[in-house]
Amino acid sequence: MHAYDQVKQQLRLQTDRPTAVRQAIHACRKAGTVFILGVFADAVDKFPLGAVINKGLTVRTAQQHGQRYIPMLLDRLPAGN
């Protein structure tokens, strides 16, 4: 799956990076919640909808306001907060 995503990105057929979303879905426990925070601009290929349904997952999403919050989050990383 990783090689498939890389080829699509290099050919400019895919702008988003769905690998982390797929990993979160497969790693989530049954009846758990997967929260996707960020900016996805296009359709994601190879989305594991069967795993979402079979595990009874809740998928929540939100946009991430990077210009506002990234500097504050980067400052907190070294502090361990």
C-alpha cells in the first residue's frame, strides 16, 4: 500500500497522504473513534471502509488551523507538555 501511495504522489495523481488514516483505522479497537484532524483536499483511494464498518468505528473530522496553532504546538514539544 505504501508503494502504491508513493507512485500516485510522484505522478501527481494524489495530493493527500492517506497512510496515517489507514493505520489509525486498522489500529483502532472495536467500537472506537478515529479522529482525522487536518486538511484533506481530494478523494482518498483505498480507504478501508470495510474495516470501519466491521469494527463499528466512529469517524470524526475537523479542519486544522495550522497557521494559528502550529507555532504554539512546536513550542510545547521540547517542554513535553
